Amino acid sequence: MAAVDQAAVVPQKQGWVRTLLAWGLLFGGVFAFQSVAAKPFYIPSSSMMPALLKGDRLVVSKYPYGWSYASLSIHGSGVVPGRLFGRLPERGDIVTVARREDGSDLIKRVIGLPGDTVAVSHGVVILNGKPVPRVSAGTADIPVDANVPCDEAMLAPFRKVKADGSLVCALPLFRETLPNGASYDVIDLGDTYLPGGYLSPRDTYGPVKVPAGHVFLMGDNRDQSADSRFSLEEKGLGGPVPVESLGGRAEIITHSYSGEGSWLNPLAYLTALRGSRAGTSLRPEHR
């Protein structure tokens, strides 16, 4: 009887081993794909409006700049030198970056490359001593919803009811064009002053020279982005960032949620969709 029991237990153990191995291979494959090829990301803030809204889901490709520690789906906060098949991004690319302080993945736009001198004067980017051309493009008119309530002290004055009765965040919009022809929209609310009458780093910064092997990153929502203009202590990027900390290039918005309704209600996954944002390319236009 004992021999029969033992024989019956062996196949059961082998079945558990095969199941665990299959799950391990599945998770390993997903981890490898997201580290080497592409990974989905969720936007949790407004720092990249109007290109990206809180609630957007997008795809980030991992191979355009080669691979580094930041390409891994799970990575630490310390910068590990070296990049396999490394290439510099282009000005205007939207990239993910691992913040050196805590390893958090942020998403910003590439403004300065190695050797560039970057400054900001009254919100205008000064690149290598020349103002980056920008022209007024009206207002962004972003629909107000649960993910974009437009009720912060800085934004509330820009809430507007349109003729059709819809409520929008009518933020001042500018079209900015970098020296390589990359063109995109930015939001600039105007000068912000700190106690004592000093302009905020949002509006006056530098000049700073970008060291070799580094890039300078900024958010498109210039007054609400903790980027290379801000220190690590301010939850910014602490100046130009090493190229090793770039995780990939943002490519396309797959879908977007307004945040309306309860996620316990399956219908909310449909009613909360921002249908017009699906399929939006995140690559800058070139002029």
C-alpha cells in the first residue's frame, strides 16, 4: 500500500513543478519583452499637458537609444554606467527617465543635448544663446473631468464654459520649434514669483551647460513640471540627466480614461474612455 501511495504522489508533484515552470516562463517572457522591446505606461500627472493627460495609456519603445539599467521593467535608483548599442535621442523626443533619487519613472521631452547651453527667461527656452522660437497657438481647451479637474489654484482661473455648455481648461498654448525642426505645443501660464519677488525656476533658470553623456529634459506643461530645472529634493531631475537613465521613447497613446465612474462597475471601462485620444502619435512634427 505504501508503494502505491508514493507512486501516486510523484505525478502530482511533477504537475505542480510544470505549472510553476510555465508561470515562471510566462512572467519571464513578459519581463524580457517589456525590458527589451516595448512597455505600456500610465500617465499619473499633468506635467506633459497638452500632449499627455492624466489617465492616458501609452506605449514606450525600449530600443531607440539602446539598452541600460533604466530599460529594465524593475530597476533601482542608482545610475549604472554603460549602455548597450547606445544612441542619443533627438531634440523633441518624449522619453521616460529613471529619477536618480528614488528610481521613479518620469516622462519628459528632450530639449538639450550634450554640449548645449540651456537657460529659461520668462518662460522662453534659450538654447545656445538663442531663444527657441515659439508662437501663440490660442488655448488648449482641455475637457474638464475627474482626471483633469482644472481646480488647482494655478489652473482654476482658466476654467471656461464653451458655447455648447461643456467645461474646459482653456490654458494658454504656444507652438515651440527646436533647432532640428521638432515642433510641439507647450502650456505656459506666465511668470510665477516666489516670496521676495524672485521668479520661480519654472520661468527663469540657468544658463547650464549640458555635460557629455547627459540630456536636458522639460515637461510641456512648463508651470507644473518637476524636470531638469528642479533639484532632486524638489522631486525634480536635478539638472541634466545621464543618458543611461533614459528608459525609452514614447510612441503612441493606446487609450485614455477620464476617471469618471466607479471602477467596480464594468461599464465604467467603456463610459470613461476618452475615445478621441486613442491612436495619437507622440512623436513631434518636423518643419
